[in-house]
Amino acid sequence: MNRVGRRSALRIFLTRPEVGSLVGALVVIVFFSVMAPTIRNPDSMSTVLYQSSTLGMMAVGVALLMIGGEFDLSAGVAVITSALTASMIAYQLNVNVWVGVGIALALSLGIGAFNGWMLVRTGLPSFLVTLGTFLMLQGINLAITRLVTGNVATNDISNMAGFSSAKALFSSTLDVGGVGMSVSILWWLALVMAGTWILLRTSAGNWILAVGGNAASARAAGVPVKATKIGLFMGVGLCAWIAGMHQLFEYDTVQSGGGVGLELEYIVAAVVGGCLLTGGYGSIIGAAIGALIFGVVSQGVVYAGWNPDWFKFFLGAMLLLATLVNMAVRSQVDRK
Amino acid sequence: MKCAIVRAPGRLVALVLGTVLLLSACSSTGGARSAETAGRSFPRLRIAMITHQAPGDTFWDIVRHGAEAAAANDNVDLIYSNDQYVSGQAVLIQNAIDQRVDGIAVTLPVPDALGGEVRAAERAGIPVVAFNAGFDAWKRLGIPMYIGQDETLAGRAAGERLSREGARHVLCVIQAQGQVQLDARCKGLQEGLTSGRSERLYVNGADMPSVRATITAKLQEDPSIDYVLALGAPIAMTAIVAVKAAHSKAKIVTFDTNGQVVRAIEDGSIEWAIDQQPYLQGYEVIDALWLLITNGNVLGAGRTILTGPSFVDARNVRAVAKYAARGTR
Amino acid sequence: MIGKPVIELRNISKWYGNVRALDDVSITVRDGEVTCFLGDNGAGKSTLIKITSGLHPHDSGSLRIDGKDVHLSSPRQALDLGIATVYQDLALVALMPVWRNFFLGSELLRGVRPLRRLDVQRMRRVAHEELGKIGIDLPNIDAAVGKLSGGEMQVVAIARAIYFGARVLILDEPTAALGIKQSGIVLKYIAAAREKGLAVIFISHNPHHAYLVGDHFVVLHLGRSALDVDRSQITLEQLIGHMAGGAEIEALAHELGHVTG
């Protein structure tokens, strides 16, 4: 009397949240392989992966948070805040760069904890709470940098103690079969694996799914809802630190006005990857595929030699298409 | 009233604080300080500088440093404000008029849109001096002086030099869409470039990794590009990384200098930088306004007072290096 | 032990702002018995279970569990004391698969400290077995729980509560949205839980369902306890009459008879 579980393997595969984004990724990769043959070179693939990795790192944290039912609009500028902190602390206090790196980590986690705490304290939608944090961080980034350095960018720290070892960790370039691959791609993959593990294989992941799906039910079942949400925001903070450190050690100086607008790209990557805007469902691997789609499209437009004025339009259209494909696949499969 | 609840020491503190605040408020206005200039004392002037700086644009940092230096020397209270959108800039000019400043230094990215505000300032008796943008319009708006040069001029100068160097295909990298000064530079480049063609590449200046990836991709896609022209120092530095990643032989030239760019010119990663001497622009416009207000002097005899363009390249970089390191070149 | 008091509410009151939801209510719930809380909407039934399940604290009076005074501050605390509540919205997350819901908040883990992970295989197997025991044979234990029928969802929630060693089962209007056959499944399950020695608190505004399984009946009216009797002391007709609207229904019948007559 065992009617359980012997559905066809194909059916099982098709119900996974990543499927739509996978289809979308294949579509754009094939499309640009035809329209922009240059993209097929290993060097070009390295460029595409680099673009995807810097976006994808943040998309992991943002996707986990979205599955947990919340948004973080401050994620874009938080990356810059982290980088600015490490740079200015090291330069102004004249200490080893690693001290700045460590303080930046503490600050990034602190900002995440603040976002989470404000959310549980006020009960306001996370959209509003993090909009406030976004504006504050944007102002702080500009104002403190000007206060400390007198400029809109930090000083060059490339000749300070600890810089080369930190650079090796956060932004070196590895030789993979003659092609240069940025180590950010490895960080991205590591975050994706960690995020997937947490979501699918730990009790914390079960809590995240429950809290995003129905926070009241989760609470009634004994899940620590507040702690889970704060933890998720701190996860975004951790990703912001990694992304910020990469940016600092790759480009030596940090532009204080950076990061604005990127928070929406992270959300788009997560949604394209199958995360429901309302929470409770999604996939970290899907978000990684979403970031890949973004990289392919944004660089593909350049490789195809299209008029750059059309770039934003094409990007939006591609992303809309990928999302529609995602939803179509899901509804097909959900029909019994 | 809750006065009764405040205990005596609290009230004393409040009184002391209040007195301190009152005294400090008194001392900041009303011409208390005076400058020692040629044995005569001059009143402290309030001058508003209103530019079209977009957030994070390093060029304007240097303009501001120059303006602050002049303000310190001339005993001027400098009020700096900026808005990248011309409608916002117009409002800022109106604010300055409402605050009854002694003089206004303004950029004219879209001269006709700001013409109304400029005339309103003149009617209110506030002298206006223009700088940096509005090269061909300042005179007809009735402005007595214009300092600096146009971005279009600078672009043309870049194009002409590149032509002398035999450039075939120049990539003009624009880091923010919709900004007049950046567009003007690329347009000028196109006008001045006679030895080949130029092409624009839009990148997202708010996302440095994306800037690098996009430039790399473009160089990989089109190996005929032999020059990359950046429109700002940070973009030039990223272009160095991108060119290396693309294994390209393209040379890098840029607008505007900073400490890093100067070092890059010294070691050859950047060929040259076109220097509009933003520090000089900022300094001169404040100083010229001061002379106009205190002594009715007009500099320039009705013609543009040029501050550039000048080129910083391997030949003269050493002279500039120490100024660039401290953020004023 | 049958008949031993497990939850004792003594003079419990609760305010929500200015509204008094419960006024000096005293009730005893015993092991091995089904205690029915009845009453019209707004009578205070929901408030009573929110207090016993740890969602909201009581404002005055005492709550005793196994003879000890407690002040519950979280659902986790109540769960740890063996009080399992099945709410009207079931505390199930519709998007999650059945097995994840079954073990929500009490996940089975395996492995050593740094890499403690979910024992997915065991959880799927146990969930499938437990549901099989109550006659639910799901073709796919990974299906989202939102795809089950109303009755099936109720029973999943009850099965979960019993599996995790609940001693007290609080059911909030479990048959309210169900048809006859589905209600039958739930009522049979309530009886089975009683046989196992659990104390069951069954909230309803359907006296017929309550009388089918109840051993003790408490009727609430506007936050107060209006009736508190054993099964042996009351008939179904009397019970119906006592519930809010007994007298009002008669008057209404008179009126309507007048109009149509």
C-alpha cells in the first residue's frame, strides 16, 4: 500500500524552483551565443562570470532574506559602507589593513542586526525600514568620507601593511587553463553552497521557509521568528562585507557614492531565480542562476555591439521574460 | 509646565549652555572678523557656489578645495551646494537669492533653463559669475565674467591630441547617463578627432566591478580599439585593470587627475590626462567675485578666462605629482 | 492517569485594551477527558486558548499546570510543557511540504556539532508513517501542505501534536469548515486521543459535534462562564438551549412566524 514518492524523476525535477531560471538562462545564453559570437571565448566567459559573481554574492543573502519574507533595500549601499569603513579605519588610524577588515565585518553585521531589530521592534514592512536605512547609509557614506578624507573617495591604501595578503584573499586572479578568473567567482560559489545548505539541510532553513511562508504559524509551532529574521538580515550584512572587501582590494579606493541602485538588481536576481516576492518559497541556486542571467545579458549586449542606449531596455525585457518563463513552468507543473 | 520637576543643577546647566550658544551665535555673523589685506579691513562676504556636481564626482572635489582656499584668503563665507539636475540647480540659485548672499558663482550646464534665475539674481543686486559650463551663453545672460573652459572645448582638445598621436578607434567611457558635462566631453572628442572614429560606452559608475566587466567585454569584442578615454580619474584606474584583463593593447587616456592617476602616468599605465585645473577654476571664481564685489573690478575684458586645458603627461608629471598627492591637482 | 487535573484556570481575566475578553473564568481540564468549550462568537473561547497555548499572557488570576502555577510567555514554553494547540489556521505553512510542516520547530537532526543537518530521510519516513496510521495515504509526502483537503490538513496538524508527545490537545473549531464525512474523521481522532489518555480541549460552536465526543462542557457567554457541567448532568437539547441565543432563538422564531403567518 505504498503509493508514496515514485513520481517520475522528470516530474520531480520540474517542480523545483530553479527550473524556470534554468530555462531562462539557457534561452539567453543561446540567444547571445548567436548574436554575439565573441561571448563564446573563454576570456569572455571569465568576464561574464566576474560580473555575475559580484552581483551573485549579494543575491545569496538577499534571496535567503526574501524566502524569509523580507526585503533589504539598503543592501547596495551597505557594500560600500563596509568597504569605506575598512579603508578609512586602516588609513586614518594607520593600522594593519586587516584591522580595518575586521572592524568592517563587525560593522556590517551590526547594520544587519540593526535592520532586523528595527523590523521586529516596529512591526513595519521591511521595505520601509530598510528604505530608511538605505537613505541613512547613503548619506553617511558621502558625509563621513568627505569629513574624514575631504573628498568623495577614500585614499589609496595599497602600500599599507596587510594589503597584499588581504588582496590575495579577496580579489586575486587565478589562472585557470590560461584564462584569468577572479577569486570573487570562488567566493560566490562558496556562498551559494553555504546558502543552499542552510536553507535545505538545517533546521534554521526550515525556520526560514516557515517564517517566510506564514510567520504566525511558525511562531505557533515554536519557531523563534524574531531571531530568524534578525539572523537573515545579518546574513545580508555578511555578504555585503565579502562584496565590499572584494571591491576595496580590487580597486584600491572606494567611491563613496557607489552602490545606489544595485539593491534592486539583487532582488531581481532572486526573483528570476524563483524566489516569491511574498516569501516562503525559492532557491539559492536559482538566485545564482539569476545572477548569471544578469551577467550574460549585461555583457552580451556589449558583445553584440548593440547601441548602448538600448541596454537598459534589453536588460529589462530579458529579465521580464525570464520571470514569465519561471512562472509558466511552475504553473504547468503545479496543475494536478 | 514641567519646570518644577527640573532640579536646580539642571537649570544651571541649561543657563550656561544657553549663554554659550548665544555668544557663539553672536560671533559668527555681523562682520566681526576682518581680513588683513593691504592694511585695510574688509567685511566678511557670503558667496554661494552652485554647481551641477553629481554625487561622487571627484572632479568637483578639487574645484571645491580651490574655492575653499580662496574663501579662506579673502575672508569669505563659502556656501557650497549642488544638484545634478538643472531643475534642482535652479531652486538652489533661488535659495541663494532668498538668503541674500553677496555673490553667486554658478555653472551653466543648461544656460537657457537657468537664465531666469540668473536674471532674478541680477535684479536683486547680487553679482553672478559663471564658470566651468556655459561657455557660449554667459555673455547673453548678462554675466560679467566666465572662468574656466567648456567641457566641449576640453573634449575637442583631447580629440586633437589623439589625432596627433594617430588614434584610429577611441572608446569614450561614460560612467553616468544623462550628465551634461560627460556628454559634452564625448561630443567634443568626436569633433576634434580627425585620425579615426570614436564610440561611446556606457558603464554604471555606481558599480565598479560592472565598469571593469563592461570595458573588458567591449575590448574583447572589438580588438580595433586602440585608445580608451575615461571621463574621470576613478574610471581611468579601473580601465587599467580592464585593459589588462582583456589582454588588450589599447592605451588609456583620461580627463581629470588625482593622486592615483598621476602615479599611473609616471609608471606609464596612463598616457596622459587632460587637466582643466579645477582647483584654479574654483579659486579664481571666488576671488574674481570678491574683487567685483569689493572693488568693482572685472577680469577678462568680456572674454572667457581660460584655466586650461593643459595636459599632464610623462614630460611634466613630476611637477604636478606633489600637488596631486594632496588632492589639489 | 484518568481524571487527574492537568490544567486549572482560576479566576482568569484578560483585557484587550478596554475590552474585557475574559472575566473571572475558572475551569478544570482533566486527563483522559474531552472538555468542550462552547459559546457564540466573541464569547471568549479564542482568548482562552490563546492563554493556555502561550500566545498571550493572562492579566489576572492563576493558571496551573500539573498543580504548579505558571505564567506562559511563549508558544515554545507551552509546547515544552506538553500543551499542543491546533489553531483554526492550523499552524501549517501552506507552501512547505508535509514532512517539513510535520517537524516544524522540532526538526530531527543527525551528524556532529558543526555539521548538524536535517535527517531528511527519517523525517519523510516518519511523517508518512504517522499519517498512514490515521488513514491518510499521500501519494507524495513532498507535496505542499496547501494542496491537501481541509480535513486532511486538520488531521495532519493533530497527528503532529500527538506525535510530539502532547499531553493536552487544544483544538480550535476543528470541524467549523468541514463537511460531514471530514468532520467524522476528526471526531474519531479526538476520541482516539482521549483513549490514549490525553486531555483534549475541544472548542466549538456546534453543540452536536461537541456532544458526540465531549465528557465535560463549559459554555462561555460574553467572557464569563455560563455553564460548567459533566456529560451525565446534561442532555443535548439542554446544551443547545444554553448556548448563546437559546432564548433569543425562541423569540426570533415567534417573530418570523408572525411575519410569514
